[in-house]
Amino acid sequence: MTNNWIFIDSGKQDAAYNMALDEALLEWHAEGLIPPVIRFYQWEPAALSIGYFQRVERDIHLPAVKEMGLGFVRRPTGGRAVLHEHELTYSVIVSEDYPDMPKTVTEAYRVISEGILQGFRNLGLQAEFSVPESDSQREALSQPKSAVCFDAPSWYELVVEGKKVAGSAQTRQKGVILQHGAILIDLDEDKYLNCFSYESEEKRQKVKERLSQKAVSINKIISKTIKVEQCIPAFKNGFESALNIQLTSFSLTPEQQKYVENLADTRYRSDEWNFRK
């Protein structure tokens, strides 16, 4: 049996709006107002998002973020900092008690990410899940070496030729799972690295080397240049086939739009939220 979900392509929005809409969709689904959701979006201006638990003063070089004209926002999900620029971002909003949805975070992550895996394959890429095989690899995942999201794959994140091509994060609130993530189309490594604080130049170089070894964008590994417009149908179809769902396009009502804008202003544009200790 195919289940009906809604699909939202919200295009290019600023950082605060993007996070506010994800949170609003979680709330509306928790209240039974909307079905489960697949959402695709982009960022304008490009922005740095940090994980819910990250410490700005320790990890982020804010003067450089501002100098490069980047937006800045704290996500409601965990994980490490991500530069959102040349990418397609996705979010999935679904109840924890959805049929066949695993109860554990890690396994639910795998099920949801099957849609991303299939999307890469629709583009002709032989993507696979990263699964740590040894105790030392598993321990490394629980103790990341830097604040940079793409310097190492985590459990069940997507890799091509051993390099991370998508980074995702998850939260659970009000009985609902929100998982969102970045699908790398291109990556400006220097701009990304300039967003962070380092103990020394030597430390920066080590992170740079690790990033080059551990992360890769679609256009670095494919023989032709892929654009966002080509990725959208590939990953939309990927989610439909992997999750056995039918996606129906959905647009916000004026009242819903107003709610999202208000949430963006009061939370995701506020220093109290973004720079909290």
C-alpha cells in the first residue's frame, strides 16, 4: 500500500526562514494538520548553520562569516556546522509511530536516508551507506575531531568512493521526527574552512587535509555538471520509491506563511537563540 505524503519545494530562502519552516511543519504534523512531509530547499544568501549543541565562541570564526556575507543560524537539530551554498537541502517530517519506522534514532536515520541513497543512484552515482566496522571507528563517530560537518561520515550517511556526499541531522519533538540534510552539488572548501576557529595554522591544515580526503561533491565525481534543477526530480523519485510513498505538491496558506515568518523573526533571527551558551 502506498502512503500519501506532501511535497514542498520552497526554493531559495534565508537561513532563519528555512529553519522556521522545518519547525512549523513538525508542529503542524504533530497536531495532525498535515500528513508526513518531504521538503526541498536552498539558501539565499548562502549560510552557515550550526548544530543545536554547538558553542559559537569556541567553534565559529564569526568575523569571517560576516565578511563573506553569509547568513548564520542555529539549527533545531544536532550535528556539526554546515556551509549551505551549492547544494540541495532536504527535510523529512514524519511521526515516530509511522508504520515500520524503527524506534532507534540510528535505524530510523537509515530508513529515511534510503530516499537519499536512491536519489544518488537515480543520478548514476554508486552511493552507499557509511557503516563503521571497528570499535575505533565507532568511537571516532562519537568524538568528532572538529566542528566541521563534512570532515567525516557518520552512521548511515551517504558516501561515494568512500567520501561523504550528504550530511544530515535529526531531532525528535512531540512524537515527530525531523531529519534534514545537505546534498553537496559543489563545495568551496576554503570558504567552508574559513568559517571556523582553529587553535593553530597547523590544526587548520589538518582539517583541510581531512576535508579533502573525506568529503566530495556530486560535480567532483560525475562526468557532467549537475544542477539543482536536475537533482530535485532524482531525489523526489528516490524518496517515493524508497519509502513507498506518493508525493503531492503542497503550498502554505497565507496564515501558515505568516506563522513561519513570525517564527523566523522571533526565534531564528534572534541572538538569544543563535548565540546561546
